[in-house]
Amino acid sequence: MQPTPKHHNGTRSIYLETFGCQMNELDSELVQDQLVALGFVFMDDRDRADVVLFNTCSVREQAENKVLSRVGELGIEKKNGREIVVGMLGCLPEREGQRLLGRFPQVDFICGPSELDRLPTLLNNAITGIVLKISERAALQGNRSRRSSTLSAAKDNLELLDLARAFNPDHRKTGGRSAYVRITRGCNKFCTYCVVPNTRGAEVHRPPDSIIEECQKLVESGAIEVTLLGQTVNHYRYTHGVALNSEGREVPQIGPGLTAFKKPLDNSQRITTFANLLQRIHDEVPKIQRLRFVTSYPRDFQDDILEVMRDCPRICNYLHVPAQSGSNRILQLMNRGYTVEEYLDFIDRARTIIPDVEIAGDIIVGFPTETDEDFMETESLIRTVRFKNNFVFSYSPRPSTVAIDRYMDDVPRETKLERVNHLLKVGGEISGEVHQTYEGKVVDVFVERISPKSERNNNGVELRWRESTVQLSGRTPGDLICVFDVYSKKEAHSLIGSIVPVTVIGSAPLLLKGILSRDNMAI
Ligand code: 5AD
Ligand code: SF4
């Protein structure tokens, strides 16, 4: 595609803002790679860009409102004569459909998360100003036909998008040293509150060889940390020999149903499980110094995965495994497919097999019919599990979910708010205690960035009497945030993207504070 140049130097600038989860962050990276390869440049200034793209999230109403207010602002600017192309990508357009274009005429095109390979064409049409019908300005999964069988998944151009990523470290966080790799797309768990199965479609699993190839390319371009992404990573399961493309290469396939995990593995087929995949990546891509994965599902997380985590030193001892509620009645209404007892059994197994594992979780409060007793059970679960941190969300009814049709959103706003605040307080106390246990220990920190507080100091907002030190922020293998000071910006930049030993001298609910342990540093 040849975008029509606007400036004499032939480049068009794009401002891309990303909302929501890590899947969206990865999608945005791929979008950026794709468009940079076509000659676009990306910039941080929304006011000067020729094109504004929003990669949206639809999981909670708040996330949608945020992006819609940005779109509203651009509508006013367009009315006032600003020439700009506006595109909305991701889950919100997928959920809302073409009517979004009717509601917001300032939006030139929309593109769902499963159609990002069609983005260059949509963008080109918008730039060249061809007048198109609404349906031609929308790329949406819609009827799901693209995901209806192994064969259509096999033809999936999205797989090519992942495989063709540019591996260009320039525009990545942590100097290109940390990267996401998708292992599955979509979800078919159908938790009643969740839009994801509607917006991202049925679960499709990528072939292990493609995943490993991507990891290899990433380390060759400098990555040392890889985070595998999937909605329920432990449900990864790839059956070999089912479908190949014309070049004889394995292609993505629809994930097995939940019942597959109740039965023993079928020995007549060659299957790569999540445990096998972790082991292969660990062994075949030794340059990955940290291998992580999110998000885990509390069901069907067998011991073999925990044992691989324990036995492979470069796999981080960290699990993000949302409980969502501590009440069996609510879990059932949520269609989560497990009981509190089963969740706690999983946590017990994890801590027995990997004693130093850190666990993070998600909780939704105020789900329809949630009583004080249900809520107290959730509090009790949080106290039992002792999450290193626990994200708390207020239930938000989402269009096209089962819950919105089936249950009245009957917990008052104030009650939801009180419950959120209470759990944040309890969770904060527990996180504080978890973080405190690290005091006096030396931890390996993957240095991610100059901490925002330090940036403020250096911009003169909080000027100190003497030249301030620079504070760096990074993460331990268990995903605890750790900050420490170095003496100059030059040193700070040289450490970003590396793993350094830090002695922990203090802690807070969401933070370790340490001193760079220079004696223990590999020179
Ligand atoms: N309302 C509130 N929270 C939600 N989540 C997902 N859907 C909703 C909803 N409708 C939360 C869940 C999930 C996290 C990513 O967002 O806790 O794990
Ligand atoms: Fe949504 Fe449930 Fe799938 Fe998670 S497992 S993405 S909450 S449907």
C-alpha cells in the first residue's frame, strides 16, 4: 500500500493510544510495526499528528468512557477545521459494531482486534479520502466466520502479523529487552460478566514452532524477558498433524473444549501441552533470562506446569490467577467453573511445589445479588491466599454478555464502592506484609525505566537542595516492583533492560526499596 503523502518529505505521523490489557499492548506494537514498514512515523503529540488511532478496551464501562471522551474532543477539533484521520481499533468497535460510525461521524474507520491485518487498507482509504459506505469503513469479526473452523483459522492472516513482527527494539519499552508473545487468541470460557469471548472470538492456539521462532527472533534482536500471553494460558494445547498450510507448516487451531481437560491425554496423538511449551521455550531459547506468562485460569492447572516452573530456573515463579470471588454462589453465577475450595487447592499445590511463588489476582465486587455474606467470603479468600497484589474491580454490566441479560445490576453504586475500598485496604495490608518479608534479601531486578517520581525531580517539579540521584524501577522474578537509586542519568540508561542484584532495605504495600548491590554485579 502506498499512503498518499501529506508532507513534502512523504511521511505521515500517527499518534496511537492504547487502553486495556497486555493483549492490546501487543496488538498496538504489531500495528506500529506494520505501519512503520509502510512509511508512517509515530509520535507522542496527539495535537500535531496527522492520524490518531485509539486501541480500545471494552472490559469495563469506565475504559470505554475514557476513549469516547477523547473521540469527542477530536470531533470538536475536526469541526473547527483540523484535518485529521481518526481510527478506532480493538474491543470497543468490535462490540459496538458499525453503529459506532453513525454515532461518531468524526471516526473515519473502525477495526476489531481480530482484523488488524486489514488496518493498512482502512487507513489508506481514509487518507485518500475515498467516500465509502459505512460497511467499507469497518473491519469487524462480526459473524465469527473467520473463527468457525480449524481451516479458517489456518488461513488466518493474523498469524502472519505475529510472525512478521519487525523485532525492532527502537520503539519498545525497556530498550527492546522485554517482549510479549501471544500463544492463544480469544477465549471460550464465557464467564457471564465478560465481553472478551465476544470481542476477541473463539480460542485459537498458535503452533509451538511459530511461538518458538518468534521467541528466537526476539532474543536475536535483544530481548531477555518474554511474557507469554493468553486469556487462559494453562488451557494451551496444540494437537500436531491436524492441519498444515501449503508450505507444510503447522497453522493455528481452535482450542479444545473444557471437557478435554477432564480426560487423560490421548496417547495416539502428538500433543503439546502448556507444560511442554514452557519446557521447550526454556530449553530451546536459552537467551531468554526471564520467561513469564499471563493469565492463568484456576481450573485445569495441573502439577506438570508447576513442576516445569520449579525445575526451569529461567521461568519466573509468578502466577496471575484471578479468583474473581470468594463466594461459591457468585462463582457459579459468574460461570467460572470452579469452587472456592478448588481455587484454594490450586494455591496450596502451587505453594507446595514452588514455595517462593508470588501470586496476583483479580476480584470483581458487586456482581448481581452479591450479599454482605458473599463479600465477607471474598475478604476471607484474600486473607487466606495472601496475594502479592490483588486487582479489585467494581462489576460493570457489559452489553452482549450473559450477565447483562440474565441478572439485574442490583448492588448499589455506593455499596460497590465501599466494597472496593475495603478490599483495597485489606489487600494493601497483606501486600505490605508480603513485601516486608523481602527486607534484607538480595533480589534480581529487571530494570524497566527511570521511575516517574525521579523524572519529576529532574524536571524541576520537586527540586531538591542538591543534585538529585536518579531512581530506577524494575521487577523481581515474582513481579514485585523494586526501586533503587543510581548517581547519574547516564548510569540509569546503561542499566535499563538489564538484570541487576539489589539489596532490599525497605518496603511499602506495592513496592520494594533497595540499594544496587554493586559487589554482586557481573561486570
Ligand atoms: N466488570 C468488572 N470487572 C470485569 N472484569 C472483566 N469483566 C468485568 C466486568 N464486566 C475484570 C476481571 C478480569 C479483569 C481483566 O477485568 O476481574 O480478570
Ligand atoms: Fe473473560 Fe472468563 Fe475468558 Fe477471562 S476466562 S477472558 S474472564 S471469559
